[in-house]
Amino acid sequence: MTPVSEAEFRIYGTEGTAVIDYAQAGGLRYRLADAVDWSQLPFDTPDRFALQAEHFLKSVAAGSEPAIGGRDAMAVMTVIEAA
């Protein structure tokens, strides 16, 4: 998976390529390895972080630990900043 920008990801595989573009409506398309044209798939463009924020807020309200704790989050940030 290759982040092209803050809003687009490209996923390359042996059988084709998929592109998820959060900045445009219907932003999910793919092309099989032997195809010339791209195929478009129905795709709602949700806020990528809405489910994460919702889960965190529910955890806080319930007084429970979120699925991803602080140590895991810090480890992810360390990897991202090193890239």
C-alpha cells in the first residue's frame, strides 16, 4: 500500500492495482493486471477517522480501555515519524 497523498492510497498486487481516493466522490477504482481501463466501484467517502474517534469516546464514557492503548499508539507514531 502506498500513500500518494493524505487522501489517496494505491494498493499494488500481482493481479492488479486498487486506488482509494478519499478526496473525490466514488473514489474507489481498480484495474486488473491484464486490463487497460479502470473499473469504478460504489464507495461512500466516510471520514477515515470517524470510527476510531467514536470507539475512543465510547471507551472513555464507559470507563473501559480502548482497543488500541497508548503504548500501541506511541509505537505507531514512532514508525510513522521515522518513515
